[in-house]
Amino acid sequence: MKILIIGSQGFIGSHIYDFFAENYEVWGADVVENKSQKNYFQLDKQHTTFEHLFEKHTFDVCINASGNGSVPISINLPVFDFELNVTNTIKILDAIRTHNPGCKYVNMSSAAVYGNPAEIPVKESAALKPLSPYGWHKLYAEQVCKEYYYLYNLPTINLRLFSVYGEHLKKQLFWDIYQKALRSKEIELFGSGNETRDFIYIKDLMTAINCIVQKGLFNGESVNVASGIETTIKDAAKIFCREIDPAIQIKFNNIVKPGDPLNWKADIYTLCSFGYQPKHSVDEGLKYTVKWLKESI
């Protein structure tokens, strides 16, 4: 199997590249200069095109792990977010349609398409009510994938990722906590701490993606990708800080950031039907994350 990873220098993309490179021929593509990956396409940051990726090579699978992954950036720069998360999606799909129509396309969507779900665990059939430009644009990208499946018969699938964390992630909750912990033993976080997330460790995500590539229907469907376990921000932060330094004190300011949901827990029945089972608890995953941070930062 020959696999193309677009966004191969990012947090998730780099893990996907390393994971699949153990058994398959894997190519990477990104706007970041790279001298370590032997099979690599350098993409133009200003005028990104994807035609050349498929003109001389035929891929069995294309996994798009590129795009903007920040809700605050999407709120401040919605056009930028749209271009990265929607425009680039249709550019990639049209390049596949023209040059490599048999290629399976894996789109990294987000649980942000749900907004604040009416009930949890949230199923793929739940109402889609995004809270931010990021969430809306992820939803538009899903629709583009469905469009290319129904109109052009391209095999596409959308992965609604919940809260992914682990080694190499340099943004979001745990990165923020670690940076604050380097400066003070007293850390302030947004919200009440009672908000919940469905955290999935990066290595479990790799297992999930592999199951989807092997057994997904690729009929434009959307699949929840998570652990299926609900954890409060307060508990996750305590576990994380305990691994850094038990003396750290955490307080919450009760300010809800724009675009942040209150409670998330995924129904992962569909994902499990592909053979997926999460292997890492939040405690274990955060222990590995802190170990990497202490060794690398």
C-alpha cells in the first residue's frame, strides 16, 4: 500500500507518517522544509497546489492531516481558517478526481462540528451546531467529501477527532499548563474545571486510523474517533500536574472561552465495529506526555 500524508510535519501528521512507514511506502507533503523524510513534497505556503502530488504518483490512500487546528485563530482569522480547512480540501479532492480517482481520501474533521451536543455520549447522527468558524469549516469540509463521493464516486471518509493529546503537541490545554508550570507553582485555567472532554492519546489515534483505512466504508461517512471516556478538565489537569510537580496548585477563573464546548463524550460504536479498542488510559497517556515534555522542552 502506498500512502500520502498531507501535513506530515504537524503533530498528528508526523505520527501518522512514522506509524505507517513501518509497514508501507509512505510519502509526506507539507509547507515546512524537511530534510529527514526521504519521500517528501515541499508545498508552496502562499499558493498551495496539489496537482503535482498525483500527476507522477498513484496512491492507495491520502490522509489529510493539514489545516488550521486552532479555534481562537479561526475566530480572529476566519478567512485564513476557511482557506486551510475548506479550500485546500476541495483542491486535494479535485486533484485526486483528475489524476488518481481510486485513491481513498481520509479527512481529519473534528468533534467541533457538534458544538454543545444535546445529549452524551454524542452519536454521529446528532445535530451539528458548531460554535466557532473552525467548527463550521470542518463541517463544510465534510460536506465537500460527501460531494465528491456522491458526484464523482471518490472514496472518502471523515474522522471526527475528539481531544487528541500526546508527544509533540505544542498547543492547547496540556501545553498551556506545562508552559505556566515552568514559571509558577500556581496555575490559572479558563472555565470551572467541570467541563468535560473525551481525550484520546495519540498512539490510540494511530490504531484508530489504521482500523479505518483497513475497514472503513469510504462512502462519505463520518466517524467519531475518541476513547469513549468522559473526563473533567479539572481531573485531567490534576493528573497532568501531578506528573510534573505534585506541589502545583490549580485554580479556575470561571471564564468560558468563545468556541469552547461544555461537555464531550463520544459514542464510538462505529469505530469499534472496525476493530478499534483504546489501550491507553488518560493517566498513562499523560505520564508519557510529561516524560516527553521534560526530555524535550
